[in-house]
Amino acid sequence: MIQDIDYAAVAPPLVLAVAAIGLLLADAFDAPRRVLSLLSGGSLAAALVAVIALAAGDRRATFCLPDGLRSGGPASCSYVADDFTLLFQGIILGAAVIVVLLSLQEITDSKIPVGEYHFLLLAAVIGALTLVAARDLILLVVALETLSLPVFALAALRRYDGTSSEAALKLFLVSVVSTAVMLFGISLVYGATGAMHLDRIAPALARLPADLDPVAALGSVLVLAGFAFKVAAVPFHFWAPDVYQGSPLPVAAFLAVVSKAAGFAGLAIVLALGLPAYGHVWGPVVAVLAALTMTLGNLAALRQRTAIRLLAWSSVAQSGYMLAPLAVGSHRLPEAVAATTAYVALYAVMNIGAFAVVIGFHRRGTATGRRDTLDDYRGLARRSPAVATALAFFLICLAGLPPGVMGLFAKVVVFRATLAGGVTWLAVVMAINTVIGLYYYLAWAVRLFTPSATSEDYDAAPGLGVRVAITAAAAGAIVLSVAPQIVLQTVAQAT
């Protein structure tokens, strides 16, 4: 069987694949570090242009089964570049460009091999782009592993750092377990339905014989558990804090934003397109996961004394908010997917900005022998008013307070979707956790404007790449805070 390939549909990951190979060849001929970084960032920008071009034209699909075409019915396609896909691909590529900017100084400071770093980064982004476009279970798994495998190596690229090696090993072990669980679940779903494409699985599950119902139900839960590992949902979250702390900080930012966005996109695709008939099974499971995730994440964040671990536990808590709308099951599922998508989009801007400031601060603190404790941020407003203001704004956005209206808007969207779906108890848990989150975000923000207890001082100005990244994230956050409804309108059209 030979399938036609629509190269325009796969242009974004294809551009990055060609660039990754070219980058390896350039590194073999000892190209300068700046050239390799420019090639990496330029290829991501080119892929983003391809996404914009696709969004302006007709929606495309490729790798389609020919039997649907011969019968005159709709073809089942493995790769679909629809509005939902293009929205997430835009989020992923925009965040990846900022990660490249954040990596410029980190590569030099940590003595990371630049060619290997950017090749692995582009490979992981290719996996993320493919994951959000995948519409069959095989491609979903392949894309998920293409995203995950390079990240193991990225986490361990500080070769003489035992903490980095430990982080990579933990991430590897957890990912292997999650993949095994997901593959077992997929095998059960396939055994029950005889289909791999999501648009064929959904009707097959709707008319499934009663004796196969337990098999399909268990398969659905196991597939959900596999994605729960990827998005750091409790009780599959335990890798996140140590991996964030041990990895190079741009890699931690990649995991917190790019990898998480792709994971939630894949989860939404599987639940909404493939498993809606079993919403009564996975809906309550998602509700429990969401409640546990946001509660444990927020309570653990209250105890943190370093910025990276606080952001790590905060990221776990944020996963709970993103999961909450999906707890409605098959009831009002399109609205729930739209709410999760909107939250992911707004969270990406808020979190990548916070990571950008922390990365710049961490580099200066390392140079002066300081640790990255929250108390080290005291007096930052006096040393670097612009950086302190940016970090305070990002923290206020994450807390959901004005003037960071985008954060408040994001939480209102998920509250509304959860209540509309009838999961009232989960909305109450969300409200309590939102109050808990306010405390540690505001406690950190207050430190920025509190005089330092020591007379020691140092320059807190970040490097050029970090400054550009902070500026880009702040500009996006300000625009979205002024008109956050733009995101909801875009998401509503895409979903």
C-alpha cells in the first residue's frame, strides 16, 4: 500500500528535520557556537512561518487510508493539520524559540556540546509537533517517544554534574514505565475495536459488545495513565521536581512548557476523538487526578525555599487546573477541551517568562557563589528594576490577580467549564487551591521589593538572549492581559 504524502501539511516538522541534520553536519566541521544557535533558532522561526502559512490556507491531512477514499466516505488520516493542530504547533514553536534564546549563555557556562544540544532540542520539538497532529495511536506513541527520548540526553548533557545525570536517569525510568503502561492500554483498545485511527475507534467503542466492555475500559484508563506521567499528574509526578532542579535550566523550561503543552494536546486528542464513549469511565479518574495534582502541588510549593523547585511544584499544580475541565467526561466535552487548550496557551506565556527571569538570575548568582533561594531575590527591584517588575508580573499572572488578567481569565475559563460539566466538587477544590497558590506566588513577588538583609550586592542584569526572551514573554503577557478573550476566540474556532 502506497500512500500519498502532502508535504505542505508536514512542512513544520520537515523543516526542523532538515535543519537538525544540517546542524549536525555543521557541528562536525567545527562551526562557531553562534552559527549553530542561529541555525537552530532560524529553523524554528521558519517552521513557525510554515504553521502561519498553513493557518492562512486550507486545512490539510496526509498519510490517509485509501479504503475510505474508495468507498466515498471520509478517509482516516494519521496526520491532520487542522486548526487545533496549528494552534498547538504555534505555541510549541514560539516557546521553543525562547528556549533557544535562554540556552545561549547556558551552553557556554555549563560547557554543553552545542551541536548535540541543538540537535536534540530540534528532535524533541519535531516529536512535539507530530504529537499534536497525530490521529492514530501508533503515530501518537512514536511522536511521544520522539519527544521524550532526546530530553533524557538533554537533561544529562552537563556530563560532569552528578545531579544532572541523576535527573536524566529518573526521567528515563519514569518515561519507560509510562510508555509500557500506555502501550498495554493501546493493545487492549486495539484488541477490543480492531482499529488504530481515532475516528474509527470512537464509533467502534460506541457499539462495543458487552463482554468486551471491561477490556476497553481498562485500556482507556491505562492510556490516560500513560499521559498522566508525561504531564506530571499526581501520583505520577515524582520525577518533576528533581528533574527540573538537576537539568540545565533551559531544559527545565522546555519540560515545563513545550513538553507539557504537547502532552496535554495529545491527551485531549485521545479523549475527545477516540474515547468519548468511555467518558463515564475516564471522567471520574481525571477528576480525582486533577484534585490530587493541584492540591499536592500547591501544598508542596508552600514549603519550597528555592525558585526552581517552587516553579517545579507550581507546574505540577498547574497541571491539575489543566486537567480539571476534562473531568466532565463526554458531557460538554468540546467546551472542556477548549478550556484546557486556552489554559495551556496562557500558561505557556506566563511560565516561560518566569523561567526566563530565573535563568538570568541563576547565572548571575552562580557567578558570585550564591544559591538560588527565594531570599536571594530580596532587593532585586533595586539592582534591576526591569527584571524584578517582569518577574513580579509573571508571578501575578500565575496567581491570577490583576494586572495579570490573563491568569485570572485562564482560571475563570476552567472554573466555568468544570461547573458547566456538573463536577461541582472539583470546582470547590480548585477555588481552595487557587487561594493557596496566591500565597506562595505573592510571597515571592513581595521579596523582590523588600530590602536585602545583607550588604552584599551584585549585578543582576541578565545576558542578551535572556533579555530578549524576557521581553518577548512580557510583551505577549501584556497583550493577552489587555485582551485575553483573543485566546478564547481563537481556541473556540480551533476546537
